[in-house]
Amino acid sequence: MKMELLYEINSGVTTAMKFRTLLRHIREGTKNIFRNGWMTFASIAAVTTTLILVAVFLALVLNLDQMARNIEQDVQISTLIDVTADEDQIVQLGEEIEQIDGVAEVQFSSNDNELSKLIESMGDEGQAWSMFEQDNPLNHVYIVEAGVPEETEVIANQIEELDNVENVLYGKEVVEQLFQFNNYARAIGLALIIGLVFTAIFLISNTIKITIIARSTEIGIQKLVGATNSFIRWPFFVEGALLGILGSLAPVAVILGGYYYIYNNFANVINFRFVELLPFDPFAWQLSGMVLVIGAVIGVWGSVMSVRKFLKV
Amino acid sequence: MITMENVSKTYSNGVTALNDISIHIDRGEFVYIVGPSGAGKSSFIRLIYREAKPTKGKIIVSDRDLSKLKERHIPYLRRDIGVVFQDFKLLQKLTVYENVAFALEVIETSPRSIKRRVQEVLKLVGLEAKEKMIPSELSGGEQQRVAIARAIVNNPKVVIADEPTGNLDPDTSWEIMKVLEDINSKGTTIIMATHSKHIVNTIKRRVIAIEDGVIVRDQQRGDYGYEI
Ligand SMILES: Nc1ncnc2c1ncn2[C@@H]1O[C@H](COP(=O)(O)OP(=O)(O)OP(=O)(O)O)[C@@H](O)[C@H]1O
Ligand SMILES: [Mg+2]
């Protein structure tokens, strides 16, 4: 019982809190949770909804970021050759590409080859593409590799200027689209989440307000017998933190279960060069930890708001 | 121990409860505050433990200048003062034992000392057999004794009692007085507002009489002085 914790509350006074006092605050805060029935339930539900969205959003954004970073490191440029080009023109194009500064490697891939790669990459669903084997709609392709990732874009632009080139595809372009999508996703997700976070904070602060009002006589008497403000406030902070943490339990379960499922099935659905999910371990654990902390912060924030407003001393 | 210099208290509704009071009470004194209803006795008491602030004047309690006392230091002032409230202020959901222990919990006393000390004071006020009851199961006098037990449980330097015998039969009143005299003899300052002529005239102590917010008499070993 000798253990002491340092804590600091609004007043700016740092006091040593005895360990058993901390236990007392936790006990009181827990009791409050059970006293408030429905409001407790509503607060927890609001935190849960919010955090599930936060989790989905973070999983999406962080994975997209990771993919974008992977793609930026990519040096590969697919040069789609005009279908009208004859064999000589194709060979000539290959030579011209090889002469561009910074090109490390040029490789020809026929349209048949491209189709079989496509069918393979699509897995089971790819079988649908087999019907095109007689009448291949794809182009012949030069797969060009830049020596360093920074030059990919410059090289691609130069290739695009050459004759008999229908189109060039390279990671950076995909990245830009991805980033654009990512930015929209961010903006919408963020607005939604901020709204939900404030709803959750509001509900928690309301719950705590009810507790404070229900206990106002008790609080008044505590003050008269010499309780410090922080002694009176602590159980409410505990109550808020507990509401937040209880609200984050379901989201954590969703993250661990959901991400495990998606991570293990994703590879079967999409098997694309850049598109690779962040590994379950440690990503899902980190995300869970983050969600738990966000939940606790929401809870404490809600209680701080109410304590400030209704616990005037 | 307690000094007031030219203290006035006007409530926000315009009622002046105390008007230019100056008084000095020494450590270890036993003081009766007497006066008709509405004279300002409770207001005088509330100023001492800083439940109310004076409108004018200076108050010093146990070496603290209350006008300069920071909000966050008020709890420490109150730990030096045990108050028996006119309306008891007991927590209705807690048992007798818990109500008394409460005053020690907030000042972070160890559970073992709490248990020992609470049993001690409950015995002192004669309620050891009822420690598991809640206030609504007690008589008015018994509730008052719980309030007294809570006020003295942390050995405060000053005990302020606002009509501690108001609801008690004569026998119990004398027992309560014995308790107060007992802790006074151990050096605790006692300030007691009372309407009991009988007590004041029997246990002779300093008497401060307040009428209409003014001290009209301050007498060592005084009488009650009012005919009721
Ligand atoms: N909180 C308050 N707000 C406004 N006026 C008050 C307040 N408390 C007391 N008063 C007024 O101040 C005056 C003094 O009241 P106080 O309670 O100090 O009297 P008292 O001497 O304790 O009376 P009693 O013997 O009946 O307890 C009264 O006129 C009362 O109405
Ligand atoms: Mg009174």
C-alpha cells in the first residue's frame, strides 16, 4: 500500500494520490456506471458506432497509403503498342525505347501472353476471359523498367511521344487516381467521424451530468468535510474512461475478426502487383490499441466537459 | 484560533445577517453563541468554515486569512474544523458507520485507522449498536449524534456545532454535552450555537449573544439571558 501515483488536475497542484484512493475512485466510478442504466447503454452504443467507423476508415486509409507508397517505388511502365503497328514498327519502337536515358530493361510481351497473365491474375473469375482467346482484344506490350523509381514518370512521358504507342501505363498514374480517391475518402470519413465523435462525447457528458446531479448532495457534503476537488472529480473521470473503453470492446473484436478474415481472403480475390494489405500482425493489433485509446479519450473528454460545467466549486 | 475584524455579511437577497462583528476566540475555548431565531448565529458559523464569504471584514481561522485563502486550499481549512450542521447533512443511503467513515475517507485515512477511529467515536456518542442502520431508521436525536460523531472523527482543532442538542431529550443532551466537554478538555476549541437556556446556565462558559446581526454581549461564564 506504499505505492503512490502522481496526478495533476486543473488546479495545477500536483499531489501524491495513494494507491488505495485510486482504487476507491475506480470503485466509485464503476458504481456510477451501473446506476445510470439506459444512459450508460446509449453512451456505450454511441462510442461503439463511432469507433467501428473509425476503425474501418483507418484500415482503409492506412492500407491505401501503404499501397500508394509501394507503387511509388515501382519502376515498371507498360507501353501498349498500337494495334495497327506492323512487326517492323514494333521492333523499331523497342529500339527507340531502349535508347531513352534511364531505361534499364525493355521486354516484349505479346497480347496472348498478356491475356493469359490477366486470366491467371483474376483467379477463378478470370476463366470468363478465356472466351477472348480466339479474338484477343488486348495490345502487344513493351514492359519497360526504369533504373530508379524517380525517373519512371519522365521515361513514360518520353515513350508516350513515340510513334505507334497507344498508351503508357505506370504506377504513378494509378497512384494519382488512388490518391484522389483516398483524399475523398479521407474528407468524407473525417467529417463523419468528427460528427460521431462529438455525438459520443455529448452523450457521455450527459450521462456524467446525470450522475453529478444525482450525487450533488453527496458531493456537497464531501466538500464540507474537506474533500479536495480532484478527489471529487476522479470518480467521474473514471466513469467516462470506462464508458469509452467499454464502447471500444466491440470495435476491437470487429477489427481483429474482420481484418483477419479480409486479410486471409483478400489474396484470393485480388492478386495485383501493388495491392497488398498490411499484415494482420502487427497492423490489426496496433489499430485495436489505437481504437481503445480513442475510446478512452472520448470518454474522459466527455466527463471533463460535464465536470467543468456542473461541478462548480 | 478564530479572529473576526469588522465582519459584515449581506446575502444576495439584501438581508444583512451580520453587521460589523469583531471577535476573538482562543485555542481551547468553549463558546456558546446565543440569540433569537434569525439573529445570525448560523451565518456567523458558516463564515468560519468558509461556506459563506464575508461581504466586508477580515477573518482568520487557525492562522489562515480567509480572504486570501485560495479556493483549492479550502478543503484543508475544513479538515481542521468539524461541523455539526443544524440539518445534520447525513447521506441517506449510507449506514451510520459509513456516514462517519466518509469524513475520513475523503482525507485518505488508511482503512485500518478508519475502522478503529469510527468505532471509537460511535461508542463515544453511544451509537455503537446502531452502526449498520441508515439515517431514516434513526430518531432525530440519534441522527444528530451521527452528525456529531462525523464532526469529531478526524480530531479537528475546532468543532462548530449548530444547535447540537436541538432535537434531543434532556438526558441525551447531557450526554452530548459530556462528549463536547470531553473533547474540549483535550484542547479542541468548541463553538456551539444553542437555544438551550438550561445548558448554558448549567455548564457555564463564555457566551456570545447575537441580535440582529450584532454582538450585544460577550461574557465569560455567562448566562443564557433570554426568557423563553
Ligand atoms: N442563504 C441565505 N440567503 C439569504 N438569506 C439568508 C441565508 N441564510 C440566512 N439568511 C438570513 O439571514 C438572517 C440570519 O439567519 P441565520 O440562519 O444566520 O439565523 P440563526 O441565528 O441561525 O437562526 P436560527 O436560530 O433560527 O437557526 C435571517 O434573516 C435569514 O433569513
Ligand atoms: Mg441557525
